Amino acid sequence: MAQYNIDYQKRHGKTPSFRQIMHAVGLGSLATVQRYVKALEREGRLNCDSDGKIETVPNLAGGEPTMVPLLGEIACGEPNFAVENIEGSYTFPKDLFGSGELFMLRTFGDSMKDIGIQKGDLIVVRRQNSADDDQVVVALVDGNATLKRIFHRDGKIILHPENKRMRDIELDECDIQGVLVSCIKLY
């Protein structure tokens, strides 16, 4: 029931009613739901307000919003011609995604699959022109953009794919467009 509450809050931005919990979890009465909610409250797994309603989990409560534009696609494979095309803008809570200038890209290719980034995922990127070793970056190589893990070795830049079957890209230079903040899965 606690997980249902969290999942519901993620989807709807508010807590479910006791009746919604009753139907979703398959309980026979509102009194049974109330007993379970009180037990979860005693365990510290959720809180109720003075009216007995379930309170929103603090880190899901929202906070200050930030607008994040969806700018097109990024290759997770061979670098692909970079075109910045605003497809839409979305509001995200800064508490989850952090500050700075953020943008999103839709992924294609499979070079980052070993860290769970797959075709069709949306990645959230913080715009910046430098990155530390081991960060996942949007790199611009000869006008082509790609998503890779970056390393600096012996004066070279290594763009490392997170796919065991693919090889590193070794470069003298490349432009960093941003650093990966999050990956959003669409099902």
C-alpha cells in the first residue's frame, strides 16, 4: 500500500483517497484501508494530516519548478548531425533535477545500454562546456553529437560507450555541450 501511494503521487501529483486505495489494492472496506494506513503511519512509512488524509511525500511535493525544453534527438552510437529543434517544454521540480540550464534529448542507438539508456528514453542534461572524468556527456565531434562517458588520458579525450561490444572514440578535442543529469523512461 505504501508503494501504491508513492506511485500514485508520482503519476498524479497528489495522494490517493482511501476509496482509491481500497479498489487498487483489493481490500474489502474503507475501515480495513484505514487500519493499514494507521499501521504504516506508526511504522513511519507515511504521514497523515489532522483530517486523517495521507500527506504528500516531501520529495514529491514539487518545490520550485524549472522549465526544460526537449531539443530533439541524440545518438547513442556513432555521432550524429546535431540539430537543436525545440519540440516542447516541460516543467520539472528543481529538487529532483538540480539547478542550471537544463535541456532534454530523445535517445536512439545502443551504445549506452549497459547503464540503462535505451532507444526512446528522454535524457535530461545540464548545459555546461566542461566535464570531469567518468561523467556522461553530450559531446560535439566535428558538428556531430553523441552521448558517451568521458575520460581524459595522456592529452587525449576518450569518449567511452557503455556497451561492451563497442570501442572507445579517441580524440584530440571535442566540445562538451552538457552533462547527464537523469534518464526518463517511457513505457
